Amino acid sequence: MPIITDPFFYAVAIPAVLLLGISKSGFGAGFGSLAVPMMALAVTVPQAAAILMPVLLVMDLLGMAAFRKDLDRRLLAFLLPSGLLGILIGTALFKLLDARVVAGIVGGFTLLFLAQRLLFPPRPDSPPPPRWAGWLLSATSGFTSFIAHAGGPPINAYVIPLRLSPVVFTGTLAFYFFFINLAKWIPYAWLGLLDLRNMATSVMLLPLAPVGVWIGVRIAHRIQPVLFYRFVYAGMLLTGLKLVWDALA
């Protein structure tokens, strides 16, 4: 069976998949968006995204099973339609846009959000963000998820200010990204990204999926909310810096 045999690819892919699994548990949410940029050191961005598709499916199923009682169904129902619209936009523009340009936009937006949270910290009685912002950011999340599996930062920018508990935050986004990632299979196949070599390589990485999710779930259930969100911010900061660096480089 044809697979990628380059040792350097696995040197970057293995930590990328583990990091993605940990982020799927909610702990370190944001770090998962580093997976494609890390793997893009060895393969192209579209190929890295395609290889991760089966891995993401397994991780999403594990994440939903772990947090199946902890999701906000009303929030999920609000976020999904515009997220799926973002998938359609990504499909239409996939061959016209450079993935690194999209990565740079996502990275810049992520850093601006973090700067805003640092310079103007929200008050305990501050109102939640408006619904139009949720619609726009979830559509952006679907779009950037389709291009480079980088849907975390935009959706985090809307969900974090809602001040959900760590497990509800994690459970809701676990279900959200399951449907978002599931919707990408048909357009990825239509674009010719799901070829035998990419899928065979993905099978080689699949055993790492439950390991990363298991590590993250154990931490997420034991961490205090304040510390939890600090790790979320740290993940978004590193993601933003890496994506901007890739775009400029």
C-alpha cells in the first residue's frame, strides 16, 4: 500500500496529531490549529489537511463520547448553520486562495482577539457578544476549517466570552467540529484530495488519535476554569504567531 515514507514527515506529524487530540478534549483548545502548519513543513497544506481527515473523524467521535452529556444544544444549533455555510464558501474558493494567505488572516485575527481581551478585559457583568458576531465567526470558522483545519480560533473568539464551564465549552465544540469535519468529506473527495496515498498514511497515524484525546480528557475534567482558559489563550497565541509567521515566510 503506498504511504509516505519520509522520516521527517513522521517527525512532525506524530506530535501534530497528539497535539490535535489533546486540543479535541478542550484542554489547550487552539493548539489543534497548529497541526496543519506543523505537517506543512513536510508536505503541502492541502495534503496535510487531507491526511488528517480520518484522524479528525476518530477524534471527533471520541470527543463526543467523552462529553456527550455536557453540550449546550441551543448554542450548537445556533452555530452549525453558518459554520456549514463557511464550508460551502471554502469549497467554492479552495482553488483560488493560497492556504498560507488564509492562515495569515486567521493568525492576525487571533492575535487581535487576544490583544483585545488583554487590553480591555471583560467585566463579570459584561453582556455576551451579539448574535451577529456568532453567525459571522462560526461562518469564518467553517471556512478556515475547510482550508486548513484552522476553525478553532474564530469560533473560540465567540464562545470564550460566553463564559461556559470547561466541560460545556468542550462538549459543545466537540459536537460542532464533528458536523463541520463530517461536512468536509464530500468536497474534499470532489477536489481529489482523498487519494489512496493520503488515506493510507492517515491509517498509520490513527493509533495516536485516542492517545491524544485520552490525555486531554483526563486533564480537562480536573482543571480549574481560570487555568483552563489560560491554556486556551496560550494555544491561541501560539497558533496566531505560527500562522502569521507562515504567511509572511
